[in-house]
Amino acid sequence: MDPDPSLAQFALAVERPDGQIEVARAALLIAAAEYPGLDVDEHLRRLAALAQTAEPARRAADALGRLHRLREYLFEELGFAGDRDDYFDPRNSHLNEVLARRLGIPITLSLVLIEVGRRLDLEMEGIGLPGHFITGARIAGEQVLLDPFNRGALLTTESCRELVGRALGRPVRLAPEHFAPVGNRQFLTRMLANLKGVYWRREAWDKVVRVIDRLLVLNPASAGERRDRGAAWSNMGRLERGAADWEQYLTDFPNAADHEQVRNQLRRVRQKLAQLN
């Protein structure tokens, strides 16, 4: 694989206390791996420009009025929406493409809403419901819930339960902790996990490796990511690198539930390597 300079830039952006991570910048650095030469600062200026052109929202009588004006602007006037035709298009996971196409998945559309809303002095937060990411806004101490994938529709606790049930294909009981705002590192982890799933479906193993590299920057102790990177390397024919990841996984997590399965995979890879030698 070619060198990946954006990985070092991403690591620099996230290796700081959670509250100091600039999620939009880090998200654009994720996109820079797919779009070499991407001008991150220019796209941050585009987010700022969205807030400037939504400036009438700031003159609303109160925070709730600002929020409703912002919803109208982004989802009705500009037409930001969920991509229902090709949900797993990787462009929906890259912030630069979401800004250009005005299409995305729940978490990237939430990021746009949050970033623009904060520039309008709204208290915005990401909420990682199971199977569906939404946005919260704190208005006079109360949490207002919105679904950016559905053009910023207002949600109740009951409609969230129905939304998650449809996403997961089974009834779900949501607890108060499900509505807690996610941290910045958690936000980026979920973005990358979505992108990893998209590339895995496409068997784009080099891109899976690239995404997992970033997930491991965010959480070096993530057992499943090292195991999955070993599988991706092996699927690319890079058996030595796959074996190294699996060996590290088995060493670091000797009590993993799939220990025997991974050990068998490693044994087969070692046999192939011996035959090649």
C-alpha cells in the first residue's frame, strides 16, 4: 500500500483530551485518505459559511426559534437529506462529499447540523442510538431530539424507539443512557465503524485496513479491530501482515471468545507461508 500521510495528521488531530478534539477537522482528515490533497481548512470554511448564510436564525426570538429556523434552512432550503437510494455509498461517510452533494447518512448529517448549530450559539450534541444516529439540542435545559436523515424531523422518545426498532429489525427498549451525548472520540469511532462496514461489504480490503488504522489510533486496545485488520491483510494476500495482527490479538486477548477460531486461521496462514518459502 502507498504511504498514508493523512494518518499522521489524523493522529495529531485526535491525540488530545476528548473535549479539545475538533470533530469536523478530524472527519475531514478521514476523508483526506480517500481524497488526497483535500483542503481541510477550505471545507471548514464552507461549514462556517453555512452558518453565516443562516444568520437570520440568530435573530430569532429565542433558542428554540433559532433551532427551527436552522432546520428550515438546512433541510428545506438547501435540501440536505438522507441518501435513501444508496445508503452504503462511501461518499455518504465523507464530510466533504456530504457538503457537496447534500446527501449523507445519519451521523454525517448530524455532524453538519451540529457544527452549523454551534456556530449559531446553539447547544448541540450527537446521540448514538443503537442503529441510528440522531442530534440533540439543549433548549432551556430540555433535550430536543432531531433526525437529520429525515430532514431534521422532531423526535419523541417513543418515535426514537420505533426508529431504532426499524433500523435493527426487532423491538427495542431504550433507556435514559441511550440519549446521553456521545464524546468526540466516540463520535469519530462510530463514523469510522460505518465506513469500515461499507468497505467490508465491497471487499475493498486496502480501504478497510486504512479505516482500521484510524480506529486503532482512537482506541489502541480495541481487540476486534486488530483481529479484523488481520483478516483484511490476509484477504489482500498480505499473509505476513495478517499473521502479525492475529498473533498480537491472541497474545493481548488470550481469553477472547473467538480465540480458537483465530488461532486456526493463523495456523492455516502460517502453513501457506511455509509453503511459499
